[in-house]
Amino acid sequence: MPPKPLLSAPDTLCPCGTQKPLRDCCLPFINGSNNPLTAEQLMRSRYSAHALLAIDYLWDTWSPEQRLRSSKDDILAWAESCDWLGLQILGTQQGGTNDDTGIVEFIALFRQQGKMHQHHEVSQFKKILGKWLYVDHQT
């Protein structure tokens, strides 16, 4: 399935909630022209990728050892089933430009089958060869 039209509308506000245009926020990460410098930037761009159905980006920024739990088709089915309504970053631990690990706590708001939901997660990130990857979440 092709990406949602927002990818072709870079002046639209970024889905991640920064109030910046998509072209100045998550789009450079999603289209591969830049890499996120922090764990939070990766978290925000992964949220935007869900909203924009940029499944290859989600797959490529997921730690390879964790990919066994899912597939691109599963990720697409999940992302398509939701109307993504907003992202709230609750806090970060480490995950800066000079760190190799980081934690980002967030709430993603979405509507699925007409019902409002929130996904609250404490995500773990790891920098491998200078690139941030989503590893897992804490329970």
C-alpha cells in the first residue's frame, strides 16, 4: 500500500506533535535523508511513520533481533486499523546524542473501530553503529 498523502504534503504539521511542518521534523528521518540524533527523535518519527504508513521505516528502525515477533504485514495491518490522533512524550532517560541507550515514556492516542484508545509505553532504545533503534518496551 502506498504511503498516506501526508508524505507528499511536507508543509502539513508533523503527526508527532511538535507543531513543526513535517518536512522540518520527522520526514527527513522517514525518507532516509537524516538519522534521528536522539531516542526521542526516533520515538517521534516512529509514531509519525505509523500515522503515515511508512512501514519500511518502522521495520528498519526496529532492532533486528526483535523483528522475529512480527512482520511488515502485521505492522501495516495495525497501523491501517488506527486513526492516529496524537502523541504525548511523558519523559526520557538518557537517549541523548552522546548516549548508547535511552528510554522514552509516551502515550499514543488513537481511534480504532470507532473507539478511543491510548497506548502507554516505556520504550527502550539502543544506538548501534551510530544509529538509534527501537529495542523493546518495559512492562
